[in-house]
Amino acid sequence: MSTQEFLQQWATDNGVKGIRFYPTNPTADSAEGILAAAHEAIVNLDNGRAVAFVDPIQASE
């Protein structure tokens, strides 16, 4: 299964509507690099090696 297929299946299985990408290497400029960083983050999350992220951006009403 490709990284893209894995991410799509994971999102479908978990009811995820959108994913924000924060690549570990901010100079990465390829889609494959961004997908690889997302895959690594998801694997770590599923294995219990992640911490909660609090988004400091508040939606305006």
C-alpha cells in the first residue's frame, strides 16, 4: 500500500475530514516528503508515541 493510500484509508477508518501537515523538515518541498512526515506521525500516534497538539489559532465567529 502506498503512503497516499495508507493515509486515505486511515482517514476513512477514523472519520477524519481533514489533515494538517507539519513536516518534520520544513524545507521539504515535495508532496512525497509531506506525506511521509504525515505517515510517520500517524504511526507514532497509533503506537502511543505522540502528545496532544493544541492549535493556538482560534476560529473567528
